[in-house]
Amino acid sequence: MPLLQQDLYVVLQLAALRGEEPTTFSALASRLYLSPSRVHAGVQRGVAAGLLDADRRVQRRALLDFLFHGVRHAFFAERGAITRGMPTAHAASPLVELISDNGPAPVWPDPEGAARGESIQPLHPSVPRAAREQPLLYELLALVDALRIGRARERKLAVEQLEQRIRP
């Protein structure tokens, strides 16, 4: 049962909640704009991959190891055409405060987005909508994109920031 991009999206949502809120499949589905069945399947694959335990708690070390060493290979992303969207990777917080880049900003295509830049496909089409409503989830997703598309310096900073944000 291979891990899908949307499964990582579900796992990152659980990491963003930090165990502070109920995590029923319906509650997660409404936060992520996914169906409860997709969330359930994502949790099951997250457990099978060792990123979650049976109680839906994030396995911090396993998740960080996967993000640091595997996400750019398993869920690679390519820069696309210039479009309107929502900033991601080093163009979004927290990396935008740490890195200055003169090139076009990477963005998730989104008609409601305020930025223009090179399109990067998010882990799931509903990512921009959920990220607008959840600042910590937005940071986690943007940092994961920095690992997916970034150069060595951006990846190093993303690793440091993810270690601070993903708690046991």
C-alpha cells in the first residue's frame, strides 16, 4: 500500500493539530476539504508507512526522516508556468524572512492568490484553501515544498524549521 501525496497532506494536518483538537475522520475531512473516506485511507496508509501510530499520533522521527530524505524523490515537484497563486516554499513564511530570492516566487495555482510566480503543484488541489485557514498547516506545507524544490540552503533551513514545528 504505497503512500500517496494526499496521505502526507493528512499526516501534516495531524502534525499541525498537535493533539490539541479532536481528530475524527469527519473533522479532519472538513479541515482539509477532502472526503472522510479519503482521510480514513490516508490515515491507514500513514500508519502502514510508520508515519502515524494506531491512535493517529504522528511519529515525529519517522515523519521527519521521510521529509528530510524521501519527500523530494517520492513526491517531486516541477516548476511550471507563471500564474496567480499562493506563495509556497521559500516565498512563504517562515523561509521568506530568512531567504531573499530575486527569481519568480513559487506559488500554488489559486485564483484567490495574491502573488504571481512559477506554479508548483501542491500535494493536493485543496491545499491552498486549507492553508488559508490554518497558519501552521500552511507553514508545514510550504516547508515541505522547500524540501521538494529547494536548493541546498533552502532545504537546510526547511529542515531546521520543520524540526521546530513538528512536535512529538
